[in-house]
Amino acid sequence: MSTTVRTALITGANRGIGRAIAASLLLHAGIKVLVAARNEANAEETAAALGGNVAGVALDLADPSAAAATMTDIESQYGPLDILVNNAGILLSGDALDTDLAMLDEALRVNTLGPIALMRVVGPGMRSRGWGRIVNLSSGWGSFHEGMEGPTSYAISKAALNAATVSFARALGETVKVNAMCPGWVRTRMGGDNASRSPEEGADTAVWLATLPDDGPSGGFFRDRQPIGW
Ligand code: NDP
């Protein structure tokens, strides 16, 4: 990356992998970090705890249209985003028969439509300025190649996020890198205490994708900085 100051926003950055991504991006020279949380107090507390070139912003994905409007306000206040990390996510348990439409709707709003709404707001500006990095936190549980083994609403929402990654990569052109990644099994509230990886380990590939050089990949799916099957 050049030394130009870039503005990055990470959703769900108040805890777990999102917080580790924010902390790691803050170590990069020239990146201003906006930590987004659905609760304003959490966002501000996290920003204060992390310190440095950081601010906290409230951003709830449960209503994707409202999230898009909020993102427009955030760009008016802090300037255009150069890096978007769609990290926030929810995991609702249940197989196909246990998953009613309300559960599927909730999972799709937070895990898929919210990220798409944010990409639609920030993507065109990144494209016209000729630089952008978008990272979508997906999961092997949303991979057909890996068997779609997660709970149904989660698997469907992450598979659809993967599809959106390919579509946006195509639409936003070569200078905006749009990639999906799986962090592995990570010790967070979602992953539980027995998971094999720390939040910092889970964040590594996301941070790499958020800071890709100009000849880096776009439209791919990665784990441990290596391509994986969709
Ligand atoms: P956590 O459950 O620890 O954190 C989830 C984050 O998302 C929290 O900040 C939470 O906010 C936020 N969030 C939830 N709902 C909303 C909403 N409606 N609007 C805005 N933010 C919201 O999860 P992880 O850190 O483990 O996961 C981060 C990402 O990595 C997710 O997309 C997940 O699917 C993915 N992933 C995680 C794996 C793991 O093993 N942990 C494995 C594979 C993928 P709040 O604190 O307010 O609830």
C-alpha cells in the first residue's frame, strides 16, 4: 500500500474477530479506522480502548435499508471509505426443517443484505476514485465445496454472501478488490471457547485482503491467505 491515508470501516468491531481486525489495521501506517457496532456506546468504548487513529460509529445491519442510509451519513462525516470489512454476523442454529422464514430472513438481513447494502453505498465511490478493498467475512459452512455443513440459515446466508462477492468484484472493476474469506474456527462468542484459533489468527487473512497491493486478487475466497473452493 502507498502512504496515502485510507479510511477503513469494520462492522461488528466491538468484539471477536472484528475487534482484532480493527486493532491490526490500526498498526498499519496511514489507515484511519472506524469501528462500527450496532450500539453506539460499544462503538465508542471500543474506539477509546483501541486508541490511535480511530473513531466509533453506530451501524446496525438488522435493517439493511437503514444501514445504507447510516453508511451514507458516515461517509459524509468521515469522508469516503477506502476499505470496508463486512465482519458482523449472526449464527442461528437449526437444519432446514427447523429454520422458519423469519429465522432465514434475520440471517439474510445481517449476513447478506446488510453487507450488500453497504457495498452498494461505498462501491461506486471506490470505483470512481480508482482504489478500494472490500472483505466479506464468510465461512466454510457457506461453501458448497466444503459441504455446506453449517446451520441452514447460516449456510444459505454465507453462500449468498459468496455469490455477492463475485458479483461486486465483477461490477467494481480491477482497482477495487472484493474478496470473501473464512477465518477458520475462532474463539469468540460465536465460535466458543473450544475453537482452535485466537481472534488475531482469525483476523489475519481479512487484514491481508484489506491491504492488498494493486496486483492482488479480486473475486476470490480465501482461508490462511490461500484460495479455497466456493
Ligand atoms: P461474534 O459473535 O463474536 O461477533 C459478532 C459481531 O457482529 C458482534 O460485534 C455483534 O455485535 C455484531 N452483530 C451482530 N448482529 C449485528 C447487527 N444486526 N448489526 C451490526 N452488528 C451486528 O462473531 P465472530 O467475531 O466470531 O465472527 C465474525 C465474523 O466471522 C462473522 O461474520 C462470522 O460469521 C464469521 N466466522 C466466524 C467463525 C468463528 O469460528 N468464530 C467461523 C467462520 C466465520 P453485538 O456485540 O452488538 O452483538
